[in-house]
Amino acid sequence: MPIVAVFDVPGMTRSQYEQSAEKVSGRPGPVKNPSDWPVSGLISHTSAATPDGWLVVDVWESEEAFREFGKTIIPILQELGVPDPRPRIYPTHTVVTP
């Protein structure tokens, strides 16, 4: 079952997000498609600035796929000094893709 993973991180900066994206993809520049992720299973990825930090909302094919990605992203965020990078995970009700 697909899941939604939400990182709503007060204090996270755009620079920290961009650095994490480069570390995830292993190359300079933004992430652009699911093949930029080190594990399979990503359906969608969205990020945005918030009034007090940064928001990332991912949809993954399964919680297991996201947990596997977590083994990569959580250490990266901790290395970058992102405060308390714990996501909230929700089972999806509906997923619409092009």
C-alpha cells in the first residue's frame, strides 16, 4: 500500500534541502526524477519553504520502500544539522499520477 511521508521541519533551510538533494542523487543540482533516489519506490516528491522552515511531502509505493530510503536520508539530514528530521507517515487513500 502506498504511503505519504511528510517532513515538516522548522529551522530547516533551503540550502540544507538543496545540499541533501545533491547528497541523495550523488551529483550537483536538484533532484528531477525518481531515478535520482538511491532506492526504488518513489512515486512523487514535493518540497516547499514554510514560514519557519522546510516541508517535504513524498509518496512511496510502500512503507518498506520509504524505510529503506530513510537509511540514506536521515543520516544526511543529521550531518547537515537539520533539527529533528523525523517524518510523519500516513497510509494513502487515493494516489493520482499522470
